[in-house]
Amino acid sequence: SYKLHYRSTISHNALGKPHHRGMAVYSSELWDEIRGKLSMFPGGSVNLVKQESGIAVLTVNNPDRMNAFSGTMMLELQDRVSQLENWKEGKGLIVHGAGGTFCSGSDLNAVRAISNPQDGMKMCMFMQDTLTRLLRLPLISVALVEGRALGGGAELTTACDFRLMTPSSEIQFVHKHMGLVPGWGGAARLVRIVGSQGALKLLAAALKVDSALAERIGLSDGVVATGAGTALAEAEHWLGDFTRGPAPVIQAIKKVALSGRERPLEDALRKEKEVFGTVWGGSANLEALARKSKHK
Ligand SMILES: CCC(=O)SCCNC(=O)CCNC(=O)[C@H](O)C(C)(C)COP(=O)(O)OP(=O)(O)OC[C@H]1O[C@@H](n2cnc3c(N)ncnc32)[C@H](O)[C@@H]1OP(=O)(O)O
């Protein structure tokens, strides 16, 4: 059995000052063994492009298998998230799939090979940890859903702050049809997005959620046009409204929204105070004061 480590996101350095230890759910001591297992199932890639604009694009790339996650792609995703955690200039992130579709979940060939309980638990913990860290990035993130987001792919969409869909795209938590429930943290996050009633309906009926229904229930935040490169450009434009401004301010906004979402009120207030201290009197704040801004 595996010990759960719901790690505090703050610890103390040698001088007793608080500092961040990362945003993980489980102890990283477990990862050597799990990484060894996942590396046995190769295929595809997870590509990251960090742009000058401060918006990065993460591409789930395994188009021959509708962007299903192989074992090595799970490993690559964790590495990409680590890179993004250390991106000081970053402000936003778009997660999308290659070849006009989002992601068909875990690679069923790998799933068949690790269908025993021990390996299933390892994969579940690894992906829960990675997707929690993805959602906790100090970047404003959006999943751009073209084509299908199925199973683990649907779970991946919930690990972003927002979701955009194309008119014909669909999100479907197909787990019930596979004799499963979400195991990448997707149920816990879905409840926070659409409420417990909504989540129960989507999971229990394994509903195909099209772009209109998704918008109505708050699963999607908007619809973008389809076409080669069009959807990505539109998503970037959409995200630009939220990422305009200096990186430290955008990152601070994400941090206070995240702590409000995840923490009990008093804890969230303390976190907000801590983050407020990082921007108060900072260069963006002083420049705004010097400009004598009016918000007409
Ligand atoms: C965490 C829990 C999970 O994620 S469990 C996995 C849940 N996902 C699934 O069950 C997806 C099963 N696949 C499908 O329903 C269909 O392939 C979907 C995605 C709807 C695409 O249909 P369609 O457009 O007709 O294409 P197709 O079936 O010919 O697929 C093209 C090739 O891709 C493959 N593929 C697709 N999904 C996966 C997957 N999850 N794992 C491994 N391979 C997958 C198909 O097998 C097919 O390959 P091939 O051309 O037959 O060699």
C-alpha cells in the first residue's frame, strides 16, 4: 500500500523563513519505481513551446492513437509541468492535442498491460500528482478542445483553469463504459467546476458533452472556430485578455484565485496577504501610482 502525502505547499528554510516546496500531492520518493514502470510503454510525445508573449503551448502529440497517453508521455508531461513551474516570465498556458483532436485518455495498450491493481494505483497517483501540479501552476491555463476529449483526456481538460471548445468538439467521461471511475483527479475537479449534481450526471450517464451543453453547465468558457491553426490562434487571443500585464502581477492573480479555490477561508486569507506582499510596492504598482491611473 502507498502512503498518501498531502504535502503542505509551504515549508521553512534553514532560517525559519517560509518558502514553497512545490505543489505536489504525493511524496516524490515514490516516483522512481513508477517512472520505471511507465517508461516500459513508449510512444508519442508531449511538446512544450514557451513563447515571448508569456503564453506557452503544450501539445499532447500521439495522433496515430487520437493522442492517447502512453507511459512515456505521462513521464514527459510531468517534466513539462516541472519546466513550467520554473518559468519566471510565464503568464498563460494553452493545452491542446495534435492533429485536430484533444486526447483519448490513457493508451489502452498500456492499460491492458498494467491492468493489475498495483500498477493501476501507481499510474493513478502519478497522474493525480502531475495534473494537480498542472492546475496549480502560477499561469492562467486553458484547455483547447478540438475533436474528442475522452476518459483521461476529459480529466486533463479539468486540470486547466478554463476550457474552450470548437463547435463540433465533445468532452466525455467514458470511464463508466470502461468499468472505471476517473483516477487522474478528474472527478474531484469536475465537482468544483460543474457542482456535485452536474458531475454526477456527467459521470453516471457518461454523457457526450457538446460545446453548447458544456457552455450551459459551465464546463466550457467559450467556443472558438475550427480550421488549421485557427482554433489555436483564437485561443491565444482569448487568453490574451487575461494575461495582458506584467508576469509577477498575472502570477499573483492566479495564486490568490487558486488559494481561494482550494483552501479554507482563513488559510486562503493568509495566503492572499502573503501574495499581496509580493506585488505591493512592486514596479508595476509604483508605475501605476506614478501614472495617476483613472479607471473610466
Ligand atoms: C484514465 C482512463 C482512460 O482514459 S481509459 C481510456 C478511455 N478512452 C477510450 O476508451 C478511447 C477508445 N477509442 C475510441 O473510442 C475511438 O478510437 C475514438 C477516440 C472515439 C476515435 O474514433 P475514430 O475517429 O473512429 O478513430 P479510430 O477508432 O479508428 O482510432 C484511430 C486509432 O487510434 C487508436 N486509439 C484511439 N484511442 C486510443 C486509446 N485510448 N488507446 C490506444 N489507441 C487508441 C485506435 O485504436 C485506432 O488505431 P488503429 O488505427 O486501429 O491502429
